[in-house]
Amino acid sequence: MDLSFSLLFVFSLALAFTASFASSYDGTDDLLIRQVVNDGEVSDSLNAHHHFSLFKRRFGKSYASQEEHDYRFKVFKANLLRAKRHQLLDPSATHGVTQFSDLTPSEFRKKFLGIRSRLRLPADANKAPILPTDNLPTDFDWREHGAVTPVKNQGSCGSCWSFSTTGALEGANFLSTGKLVSLSEQQLVDCDHECDPEEPGSCDSGCNGGLMNSAFEYILKAGGAMREEDYPYTGNDRGTCKFDKTKIAASVANFSVVSLNEDQIAANLVKNGPLAVAINAVFMQTYIGGVSCPYICSKQLDHGVLLVGYGSAGYAPVRLKEKPYWVIKNSWGENWGESGYYKICRGRNICGVDSLVSTVAAVQTASE
Ligand SMILES: *[C@@H]1O[C@H](CO)[C@@H](O)[C@H](O)[C@H]1NC(C)=O
């Protein structure tokens, strides 16, 4: 990925140079350079076609018409430039072509994210008690302790919030029962219409977004969550609610929000299990791997994910130093990121990752 991008960049420079050299004879070089830089048509036609073919093959993409194909190619080219920009802004991670490279940023937000935006902690929520932080391990990962199910895939449905919710409850249930049971997102997508008490009209709404705290509230009221296998994921919200109370596999005892303090987040993670967190996902559209630590990232939260661990030192080749990071489980399948996971640096609430963190406790259920 790195190599192809530097090749692409060298090509662009060479062509830009050629273009400006040639055109300086007739005095139009400004215009040509602007064309090269602004629409990328001249600069990367060779390479972009090649990259687009590889992309289509790798992700099995096909388009209904020639018009659609041509439009997607334009979007793809714009995303190559965006990945390049992300790479400059975020040198400790690798950015490039992903399965989302033929989507505009707004299509990506609409289809693959799905958290209703909220920029502050809910005022009336239970606050998690302050925990001691003096004996925290320097590295910790719930995957090594059996509390995390395999990476799931939300498909093109803005249901990230339901995956974040089940992930946290799966971990809490593991801590209280010793058993790891994969829980149903589709139950939340179909049945949970819980509203945010602080934002009138803002309710959990299937593929159109939701909020993890509201979903915990729904599970608390409904009595529990069913197993994944008893209520499988369909990736759409056109079905009716098929919740069966007799098949509850995990129940919520209580849930609370964790204060905006990285040591408290780490302490809650270690003590209570994986945490439901919200994040700004703009850099995730082009993320390939490494520790993401962008110089600038909005704190506008648009994606729900699961915090499962942290590390003290992720090597960042460009900055030549080790960076502490969080380990985030995402819901875009195992082919995205680092086998479905994202590493984001710790220390300064990057992309809002510390802003809305929830912890949940599970009760032991009768059916277990
Ligand atoms: C939440 O529930 C768990 C399990 O029943 C219990 O141990 C814990 O004290 C509760 N926490 C709060 C803040 O009520």
C-alpha cells in the first residue's frame, strides 16, 4: 500500500512537472497545474485505473451500469487523494484503499456508521464510581481473557450502536457467568426504539442510528438480550420484533458512564470488561493498520465501537517513538483494519474516543 501510494505520488509529480513544463510555452501552465491538482484527471489516470481494477477484484465490486461505474471511479480517485491526505495527517497509521474507497464520505457515514450525534456526557446518566488507578497493568487486552466474540459485520446498515452494545454486554456477561455468548444485534435493530431522555425525538432507530446508553436501557426494560444464533443478524430494519422472553441469554444489572479521564477509562475496562465507546470515524474510512494518531481529528461522535484493551507502546515509524494506544473492536468484518480492529492513540481524547464511554454490568440469568 505504501509503495503504491508513493508510486502514485511520484507519478503525479512527474506529470505535473511535464504538464507545467510543456504548457509554460503557451502561458497556460497555471490552468494546467490547477487541473492536475484539483481534479486529478491528468495526474493519475494510469495509476488510478490500475488501482481501481485491483480494488474491484479484491472486494468483488460490480456496478449496475457504465454510468455508475464511471461515477464510482471518480469517487475512488477522490478517495485515493483523501487517503494520501490522511496519511500525511496521521503518519503513525497506514491509510489507503479499503472496501469503502468507492463511497463518498456522506454515503459512508449514512451506511456504515450510525450513532446519533451527541457531544457531551448525558447529564442524568448514572456516573461510574471513581476507581483506584495505581495498580493498572501497563498492557491489557480482553481478547486474551476470553471476553470478546469474533469480529462481526454490520453490513450497509447504520447499526454500529447495536454492535457496541452487545459487545459490552457479552463481556460483562462473561465476567458474571464465565461464559462467552454472542448476543443478538438484530433484536436491538428490530425491537429497541428507546429514546434519549435529554434529546426529544432522538430514539434508537435500526439502520438509521442509535445510542448505546439507550440500548442498555431497552435491554434493562425488556429483561435481556437473546443469543446471536436465536435471533440472527439480517442487516436490515424492515422486519418486526421477534423477541422471545423465554430465550434470554444475558441481562443488564446496571450501566453507567465513565468520566472523561483516561486512567478511569482504563480502570473501568480492566475491572468491568470491554466498554461501549463512541468515536469520530473519519480516519477509519481509509485505515489499513498501525496506531492512528491524527494531528487533527473532529470530536464529533458518529460511530459506536467497543474498547477491548490498551497497549503502552505501538511503534510509530515516522515519529520514531512508541505511542500508547487503545484497542478498538469494530463491526465492519475481519477484512477491515487489523483483522477487524483499530488502534487509536491514547493521551488526548483523539477523535473524541474518551468522550462517551459506558460500562455495563450483567446479571446471572436463570436460563444459564
Ligand atoms: C451493578 O451491578 C453489579 C452486578 O449486580 C453490582 O455488583 C454493582 O454493585 C452494581 N453497580 C452499581 C453502581 O449499582
